[in-house]
Amino acid sequence: MDSTYGKSRDRISNLPDAVLCHIISFLPTKFAVGTSVLSKRWRYLWASIPNLDFDDDLLLDRDKPIGDSERSICFKNFVDKVLLHGSISCIRKFRLKCSDHELDSAVNSWICTALERNVQDLDLYFDTEYPIELPPKFFFCKTLVVLKLSFSIFLDIPSSIWFPSLKVLHLRSVEFSTDDSAQKLLSSCPVLEELVIERWRWDEQWVFNVSAPTLKSLAIYFSVDGLACIAEREDELVDELDNELLVAPQVGPEDESEDEAEDEPEDQKYKLVVDAPNLEYLSITDFVSEDYLMSNLSSLVKAYVNVGPTIRGIDDQILYRGRIYELLRGISNVKHLSLSGETLHVNKDECEIEEWTLPLQVPTCVELHLNEVEIKKFDGLDYELGAIEFLLKNARVLKKMSIDCRDWRDGQEFCVCEKLSGFTRASRSCEFSVFCHCGGIRMFS
Amino acid sequence: MASSKTITLRSSDGEAFDLEEVVAVESQTIKHMIEDGCADNAIPLPNVTSKILAKVIEYCKKHVETPKAEEHAVNDELKAWDADFVKVDQATLFDLILAANYLGIMSLLDLTCQTVADMIKEMSGNEICEIHLLIKERSLEKICKIYNIKTKLTLQSSDGMFFYVDVAVAMESQTIKHMIEDRCADNAIPLPNVTSKILARVIEYCKKHVETPKAEEHAVNDELRAWDADFVKVDQATLFDLILAANYLEIKSLLDLTCQTVADMIRGKTPEEIRKTFLRKHDFTPEEEEEVRRENQWAFE
């Protein structure tokens, strides 16, 4: 044994209690409680941490043969015990991930306990067979600042609902009882700043209304057929999602001739409406909405747009293009715009027209405000070049344009670069970079 | 009689300014450009906004118009005008320093830097902290050094070594920041709890984090994350010393990083494995240990 053995022994014991608790606070509750058996000093350290993170998926020994119902009881007893432990009187963060529907009444009482203990950050993730309903007192929680609800949760919004402290809200493909539920929920959050909405299934929310005067940041991920783009985050879940929910509601009669269309009842269209005067950051990944109405986005600084036609198909190319244009027009004050190649590619399979029809009027955003454009997933096709030419010709205060060709094979970007350098530029001080496969960056001044 | 030629300057935001050559050559940079024949068209100044350029031109005009004071005499009126000229907000003042430096207008550089040096003497601790952040933001350390504007402070480790650190970097530590605010940082700050080996690492961490441009909202700086991951690849002894130092100096991001690292080492391990990793003393009797395990059964499944 070297001479420092004695010194380095128990170095962790040299840390003050507060620091040990800080370390434990980074562990899910199961492992945090597990530290109780390390020594007398550690026995109750975990109990003073106001953060609780329960995940019924965590098993120390995966090979241990333990039946489902036994596991269920074990998990329930554990959570009950931890919550009963008197010293955590004020829960700051409460995360619960559960896939066992047998526990739904226990889950309800656990959520009530968290609410009673003035929880500030609530994260509920259920992937049970049937959605879980939230207890009534949930809808009046005064202390909630951050709320994250994921998947098998059924939100039956009561007529009176109020979240006076809620600043951050993430709704990941939850189920709403009525089609104005989402907006009712938003209207009950007087200080909401950040909103993330994910939608992974077809539902009856034809009009998704985001009207929030205090909102600063909005991220939308609507993608049912495009699951690949977000599947990387939730691999297992994608497999488990009920396949029925992935079948799109039928589009109206196949006969598309314009005269007859007037006589048919209007097809339901998915529409996204956003009205947020304080919004600074907007990210839209949307393969569901067929119509957009963006208004009052006067504070917008940065926007990322990745939209494309839905699996339901496009009824009319011109109309569809017009809607994309409306979307871009609605965000006309934006300074930094990031577009995916998908957005520029508005003509899918069936259509013969290959060009990006230039809008007759240059959108104000492009002319006066656009500072920076970033094009990801660039394929070098004609309509994309057309769009870039349009932007370069009209964006007077453009400072930076970067195009990502990293997926291309080496050297392919040459001819594209030549074309790009030939375009007229309205802004003299624009820095133009093309990111190449080899890792290099070609710059044009 | 030489006809006065007009020079056109173009600011970074595209505005054009016309001025007489005799005024324009107050700037050494522009003077050289004219001499090299590069001034036939508008001279672009991509580093200077129209707001600042307007002020700079105002300064140059005034100084050209005022008859030169005789040797050893001071033009009081001009001095008073200069004093008024620098009564601007701090951000504008620093932008003027940058512009004066870039354009090579020495008298303006002297004036603005001296103003900052005088300001710092009068400032409260809070304001000092803000000034140092502005200096760091605009990379003005070299200029400040010439004008004896202190941008560094001295830290002394437990083993007597001295470290000279930019104030903006030192302020990553809340403990040191409070000392600056309380004006206790004018001499060397002793840190009896931190050895030189650890202090060097902590300073390295703070420097990296101050110099890396803040990730924009909703973006994660992957490069910085990778750097952090490398930073904590150290032996256990050093890791725990870093935790203690981060705790004592109140550097939240470093404390979180190091504690998270230890938590990751604990996560998923059985108690026996944890004890082995950290050479934990084991003071439970077998009966006591059994009791604890029973109490929290699911934690041990």
C-alpha cells in the first residue's frame, strides 16, 4: 500500500453534507436511496433532497427473475415509503415515469402528495395501456413553475383552471378531451414563457390554437408519418405506439375538380394558429398542419422552420405553396431564419412543376430584417437554388448565409458553389459559407 | 491653394458619411489609405456602426477646427468640450475606444481610455464587475494595459503561488465576485483552501467558460460539452479537490459538473461496488445493514 492510501481513503467523506447531498441529487431516487446503506452518515442524506425521480424501469439487476405484479408492488411500496418520509416537506422537483396501469390509483395519490407539498417542477411520463387522468386539484396548483406531461395522459380540462406560477410547459402527445382544451390550458397560464408541443398521433384537434401573450419561446413538433426525425429520442416508444393512431383520417372525396368542390362540405383541415406578441424564439417541425395563421409576432428574433406536406397528401400545389408563404410572411420580423431543405421542397411526387414559384411581393422580413439564413439538408436541386437566389437578391441586411452540404460526397459541391457565387447579392457585407463533406468550409466574400 | 477633397466613409450598417480630407486624416488608418490611393471610392469601415462613426467624425471636426494651442498652453475650451463629449453610456464609450484604436486616432484613444481609468477609481463594486465584463466582451485588455486600467487581479494559493487572472474570469467565482464588490480585491486574494495544482485547473475551467461565446438559447454548445467531459477525466483525488474548490469558490457550473461526474460513477452500482470505488468505511453491523435494506427494498432490487 502506498503512503497516500490512508489519505486517499474516504476522500468522499471529506466533503461536507451539503455537497454529498448535491451529488446524490443528480441520481434518480432509486439510486439515491440506495446510498443509504453505504454508511451511517449516508443513511438519511438522501432524505433531505427535495428532488424526487421515480422510474419503474430501473432495475439494478436485470437478470433477476421477478414477476410483473411483484415488481409493481415493490415499486408502489418504495414510492409510498419515500413520500411518507417526513423530512421532505417541500418537494421541489417530482418526476414519475410509469408504464404500469395497475398502479393508476396509487399514481393519483402520489401526484396529490406532490401537489400538497408545493411541488415546483412536475414531470409525468406514462406509457400505460390506457391514459391516466390527473386529479382535480392538479388544475389549481399555485406552486407549479415547470410542467412536463408525456404520452398516456388524458387532459380533461375543467371549466375553471388556474396556474399562476407556470412558466414552462411541455406537452408531449397527450390526449385532450375537447378541441379547445389546449387553448383553455394556455389561457390559464398568465406568466407562461416557454411552450413545447409534440404531436405524434392523428387526433381531433383540427385547429391548434396557441394564443399566449407572455410567451417567449415556442417549439412545435407535429409529426406522425415523419416519426424518424424524432424517433432517435424515443426509440422504444415508437415501436409501442398504437398503430391505429397512425392511420390518417381520410381526406375528402378523391375527385378534385374545382367546380364540384364548392358543393361538397369543407374538409376538415389541420390548422396551426399562433398569436404571441412577445415571442422571441420559434421552432416549427410540422408534417401535420395544412394551414397556418401567424399573427402578432412582432418580437420574433430567431426561427427554425422545417415543414412539409403530410401523409394526407396535397390537394392543390398552388394553395399549398401559398400556405407556406403565409407561414413565412407571418414570421416577417424574424432576424435569424433557419430553413430545412424540406421546407423549400414543396413539390412532392405527383406534381410535375419543379420550380419554386417566387412570391410576387418580397416579404418584408426578407427585405429589411433578415440577418442570417442557414440551410440544412441542402440537396442542390433547382428549386432550392432558386430560393437561395431569391433570398440573396432581396435580403438587404443579410450578414450571414450558410449552407450545409456535409451529406454530399467530396467534390460534388464545386459546381453548386460556382452557381452560388454567380448570384447577385443585395447585401454587400454578407458572409457566405458552404460546409463541405471533408469538413472544410468554403467562404465567399 | 489645395482644393479640399471630399472623402466618403461607409459604416458597417451601410450609411455613407462625407467629410473633408483634412478632417478624415485625423485618422492615421484613413490617412494611409489615401496615401496608398485606396480612397477614390467610399471607404468601408465594417467595424464601426453609423452611430459611433458620427460621433468620431464630430470629434475630428472639432479638433481640426480649433486652432492649435501653443506649446505648453492648454486650450481650456477644447478640454471642456472633450469632457462633455465623453459623457456617454458605458457601451458607447467602449465602442469609441475600439473605433479610435481601429482608426488610429490617438488623441481620441487617449481621451476615452483616460475617462475609463478615472471612472474605475470612482466606481462601486457592482459597477466594477460590469465594466470588466464589457472589457472582456470587446477584448480590450491590451488597450487597457497601456493605460494602466487594471484588468487583472491576483490570487494566492494555499502553497504560496501567485496567479494573475483577468477580472472577468475571476468573477466566475461568486466568492471572488463578492470580494470585488466589497472592494476587498485590490491586493492579492488569499485562498487558503486551494492548492496551486487545483487553482490552476479551476482557472483553466473559468477561462474556457468565459471565452466561449454563450450558446444561444435552445442550442447546446457541443464543443464546450466535450471539453467539460475531458476536463473531468482526472484521478479521484483531483476530482474531489475540484469539488471542494468549486464549493468554496462558489462556481456553480463547475460544482454541478464535478458532482454530476461522481453521481455518474455511483449510478447503477451496487453498494459493494460503490464502497470499493471510493474506499468507503463500512460501519454498519450486518444486522443494521439488513434493516436498512429491508426499509428501502425496491432501491436494492
